[in-house]
Amino acid sequence: MYNEYFGFKEAPFAIAPDPRYLYMTSQHRDALAHLVYGLNSEGGCILLTGEVGTGKTTICRCLLEQIPSQAKVALVLNPKVNEIELLETICDELKISYPTDTDNSLKTYTDRIYTYLIESNRRNEKTVLIIDEAQNLDSKVLEQLRLLTNLETNQRKLLQIIILGQPELLDILARTEMRQLAQRITARFHLKPLTKPEMKAYISHRLAVAGQNIQLFPESSIKLLFKMSKGIPRLINILCDRALLGAYVENQYVARPQIVKKAAKEVFGELKHVEQSQKVKRWLFPVAIFTSISIIAIVAFTLFTPTYNAYDRFEQEAAVSAKTIPYPSDETLEKTPTTDIAQSEEHQASATPSLDDAENHLENTIESEETTQQAELTTATKEQHQASIDEILNDTSTNPASAYQVLFETWGMKYEAKTRATACKQAETYALSCLYKHGNINSLKIHNRPAVLTLVNSEGKTRHITITSIDDDSASVFSSNTQHTIKLTELDKYWFGQFILLWDKPEQYTSVIRPG
């Protein structure tokens, strides 16, 4: 939904295990190296463990890309199988035929798999079995895996097994009855969550692969993302995806902390509520016990101390009660600012700009400025000031008013900044119309009209410029009533494709033809 808005070629935070998006931290490189080493060794088992969402499957997919073409892979994604179903799945994956009209025994499947492996070995082919979510395997199925590692020749093991699982799998393998399988593991690695610097680089990497080099998450949002995700890549992806969607809906170019908090509430809302309730219950139980013991002690003390009269006992109870530990207050999540219905509808409308509301996108607060420059969107023919894009992005005096003034003057018309009429309403008085679109440099060349562009600097702040001419590698633009020449490559880094231009409606024009 937001890909075009931010200039992405594809969704940057999809949770599919795409190896292109794998960010190789030092531990990920070590994990892959361990798997490659185990794969090149003569058989046995390779073990990769890690918490949910740390990237085990993605690393495995990356490993598969390095497996030689002559290798055959059997992938078991459903671990909820018994011994027979496991062997059937392996046969199906390797295209090994077996009788289907009778109930086959373990020996029938094992013999056919062994025959296949012997033939593959003669052809110098390697066979790899990959089992995901192995912590869900029954102990009998794990024992069957161990038996499969016994399929061998005098020189080598015939089947290479890669086991992926969560930390619970380590506890299972530590059992006494699993020691034989544990001893067959020739390489193992445990993936940990990302650190905060690694998470920041991870987010930048995924944005770059998707086609955007601008940091859309400020440092304050990075801190919040790390706190909420605990450095787990899958949670990072989900949170970032929701945060970018929220920024798109609110017509923002960066995911500020408020947007990240709202995204976290949408993703984790119910889960956080349960966690907080459990936390309160854990506190209440010991406090209740302590309070009960205190009350019993007070009663016993007052009953078995005859020297105190009723008044003394009352004062003593009051003093002790004042010192008892109170119940802790319920912990709640930090509340995020909410908007009313009118604001929500306004944000939703701004997410899909139309011709009627184009002027509202660029004009919020406009102050009067005057300009005397005039240009035309054709090939640049005169020398202009060669400016760095940084000069324009850091210029705090730029505003939509000055950009519109230049745009109107290229048509020989005057833009009134002080009037309450918006730019597009003023254009209608000159029989012109506004066109608000997303595009690229080629789009501007095709329209061949001066246009107001919205740039976003590294801090997420918008700057408005008027582009008046384009040549092969540079463009002539006006910013704060000053004409500059900037490189198109520099412009493209900070321009998300939003532009607005004026056009002359043809005779008998009624409305825009839209799809559907």
C-alpha cells in the first residue's frame, strides 16, 4: 500500500524468508559458516537453534543457494508427523516411489530410501534432508532420524541432515535417551537477537534493498523499536511495516515515536494487556501472603500481651497497619495520543491525494513572500548557480508560498499568499487546474511543465522547491527565491516522487477519466 508513497520497489519488511534481505551480522556469518562447514563434511547432522523469529529459516534459505546443483534436497516443514509419515515425506520430496495400496512398514520405506541414496552416491550426488521446527518432533521420530544417519558406505554418510529448531530443542537433545542423536551433530550454532546497532543497520539494509536509502526511522524511533522488539528480526519487521503504514496514513515521511507506539499497540495490544495482568498477579500473591502474616502477627501480639489495655491495643494496631506494605498499582502501557474521528478521516483522505485536495497536501501554513524569477520547463540554456542539494535541504526559510509564487509566475500570473484561497483555487480563477501526482524525473519530462516538488531531508523535514527546467543530468530549481542548478542524482535521493503542477484545461473539458 505504501510502496509507491515511499518510493519502494517492493515491501521492505515482509516476513517471508527472502535471502536478499538477510543482513549478515557477525553472528549470522558465523552461523552460515558453521552450516556450510557441516554441509561440506561427510554426513552427520547440522543443528541451528534460536528464538522465534531470529532468522533461522532465512539463513537456511541462504544456505540452500550455496548447495551445488547436483545436490537433492528434501524439506520437511510439518514436524507433526510420526515415523511412517516422516519417511513418506522424505520419499515424496526425493520422488522415491513406494507402494500406496498396502500398509508399508518402516523397513519398506527405509530400504527404498537406502537404495535411492546408494544410486545417488554412485552419481556423485549429495542428498540433504532439512527439518524445520524440529522442537515439535516426537522422541520416536528423533530416533528415526538417528537411524537414517546410519545409512552409509565404508567411505561416507549418505544423508546430510540439517535440523532447525527453537531453544527447547536443546533441552530435548540434552536428555539421556537422546545422547546418541546429539553425538551425531557435527556442527551447531545458536542465533541470538540483534543488538541495537545491529538492528539499526538491519533496518537500513532492508530499506536499501527495497530501493530507498533515506533513513525513515529517527534515532528516537530506533530506541523504541529495539525496546519493543527485543532485537528479534520478525518482530522488527512487523513493527516497521505497521509504522510505515501509519506514517503513510498520516501523510508523514518518517515514522516518529508516536507512530511507532501506535503500531506497537496495534500489533501487541492484547498480548501486552495479558502480560501486564500476569505481572500484577505475580505481585499480588506474595504481597497477599505477607499482609496475611502481618495481620496474624498483630492479632497474636494483641491477644497474648495482657499489659496493654484496649486503647493501647488500638494505637498499636493503627501504628502497625500504617507500616504494612500497600498493594502495588496496576502497571499500564504508556498511552499514545489519539485523534478524533474528524482528524482520522482527514488523514485517511490525505493518504490517497486527489485533484480536489492537492492544494491541502502542500499548504498548511503559508506566509507571504515575493519573487521575480520566471522559468519554463524546457532544456536549460543559461548558466545558473551550481548548488549542493544540502544547501536547499538545510534552508529553513523555504516554504510552499515561495514555491507557488515561482510556479504561478512561470505562467505569467500572480500568486496571493495572504488570501485564504488555496493555490489550486487561485489557479481556477486563471482557468488553470492543479495536477498532483507521484512519479519520477521522466514523469516531469513527459508533462513538460514547471512543478512544485516536495523534498524530505535526513531529519524528516519537508522542503518545497519549484523545478523550472531539466537537461540530461541536472535541473534548474528555485528555492527561497534563489535559482539553483542541482544534479538529478542528488535530487532523486531526497525526492519521493510527489509533485504538483498547473495545466491548461482544453475546451469542453469536464472531468478526469479514471480506471474503473
